[in-house]
Amino acid sequence: MRSAAVGGGRVVELEGSVADEDRTRTDSGAEDASAKHRSGAVTSGQTRAALRRVARARQRRRWAVEGVVVLACLAALISYLSFRSEPAPDDDQAGRSGGVTGVVARSPGFPATDGRTGDAGPAEPGLRPRQRPPSPDPTPSTTAPAPPPPSQQSPELSVTRGEMPAEVNLTAVGARDWMHWGQRGGNSTVRKRAGSGEIADEGGAGTRVAWDGNQEHVRWSDGSSQRSVRDSSEGVYTCGAGNGFSLAVAGSGESRTVHLYGGIWMARGRLEARLSTGGPASSAVLEDPYTSQSAQFTIKFTVPKGARLLLTWKVEKVFTPHCGNVGLQAVAVR
């Protein structure tokens, strides 16, 4: 009985242990089922949040792509309008370049800000695109009338008297022509070599006498019969009232200046100038009743080519019965 009891006690213990294990498994299974349910619920929540984020990212990308497309369309439209606003090249320009139209550099800005102006002038209202107003007919060229030939200066004449320099360089003063008297006798003359030949000795009343007592001297370095003279006091004179010298200077239509170097001795001498074309005369007087005196007469004149200046240097009055006279040394033209 005891062994049975013992055996029965073991059985009871065994059954109790089995029952405890069954409860343990049951509780563990319940806990495992609960844990699995919670894990599944958490995973499902996380997946839905990720899907929402992906959907929002895709929507933003779609908006960005659509914005880029809209901007590209606007840029294409602006470029097209700018191209349509450019004026068409002229047909004549295309023809001159061999039928090949050159590429025109275009402004990258909007048509309203280009600031271009067409060759045909400002735009006119009512014109269709790429249309230009007609070009005006060319004005016929007219040949300007030829200017009239310059008229020659009007004749002019003036005579002034001044003091004769102590030394006169005929080469410098007579740039065009000069003439000297009395170097080798009463009828001798020396002219400028290669001069213009404008001075002419026309003679005069009275006898010419050479002398070498002039206080003022002359010199030259471009003489004809006598090449160079450094210091000449020679000249000629003629005595008596009414006697003197007659000279002429050719005109050219331009203004000329003549210098006459002469003197008197105990007389009154008058230099009279007139033009061969007529008109009033001009004169100057040199007088000394007691001794000799020299002067430089300056004559400015203008006469047409072919006309002449006429000079008369003569004794107007004498103050001594012993040969009151007028003298002549040289004449120069420039």
C-alpha cells in the first residue's frame, strides 16, 4: 500500500508537473501570439508613412518637371517673337552680295529693348510685319555752276617819300627786278641777272652826266654786266628846269611795289606816277635850295597785265644858275 501510495504520490507529482508545463506552454504561446501581433502592427504603420513620403517626393518632382517645361515654352515663344520682329534684308543688298544673305547679329534682349532702327527710317503705323515703306525717288543730281574766274584787282596807285638808307642791297630789295645807273658813265646801266625785265628806261629831257659823290651807297650780288658790287656811290644827274628821267614798270594784274632811289642839288624835284590805263596821277616832291639831298620813293600800284606804271622824275625848279639838278641811282621792284 505504501508503495502504491508512493507510487501514487509520484503519479500525482508527475501529473502536477505535466499540468504546470502545459500552463507554461499555454502562457508562452499566448505571449508569443501577442508579440507577433504587436510586431505586425508596427511594421504596417511604418510602411504607410514611407509610402506617403515617397508619394510626396514624386509629386514635387512632377511639379519641378512641369515648371521646367513651362519655362522652356516661354523662352521658345520669346525667341520666336524676337525673330519675327527682325526686318527682312533688302533685295538689292542680297543681289549685291551674290544672292547670299548674311547672318545678322541679333540682340539677346526683348524686341522692345533692342533699340534697332531700320534702314528705311522710323516705323509707320498700319504696316504689316516685315513690310517697309517705299523708298523715295532719288533726287536728280544737279551740277553746281562753275565759280566765276577771279577778277583782277582794281587799278591802284600811291606814292610816298622816305629817307634813303645809308646802304641799299638791290639784290634783297629787288626780288623781281632792279636797275642801276652811272656805274661806268652817264649812259651805262646794270640790270638784275635773270630778272623779270619789268623796268624800262624811257629816256627823258636833258643830258645825263655820271658822278660818284652820292652819300648813300648801293650794292648787289646778282648783276648782269657787272656781277657783284660791294660799295657803289655812282649815279647820274641832269640839270635845268623841265629836264629829268622817264621810266616805266610793267604790270601783271597783281600788286607791285617799286622803290626809286634819287636826289636833288639846289633844286626842287617832282616824282609823278600815273597808270597807262588812265586815272588820277600821284606825285611826291623833294626840295633843297642850298645843298644836296637823297630820298627813297615808294610806289605801290596794280594794273592789268599788259598795262604799265609810268614814272617821271624831273627838275621842277632850280635855286642856282650853276646846274640845279635831279639825280637817279637805282630802281627796284618786288
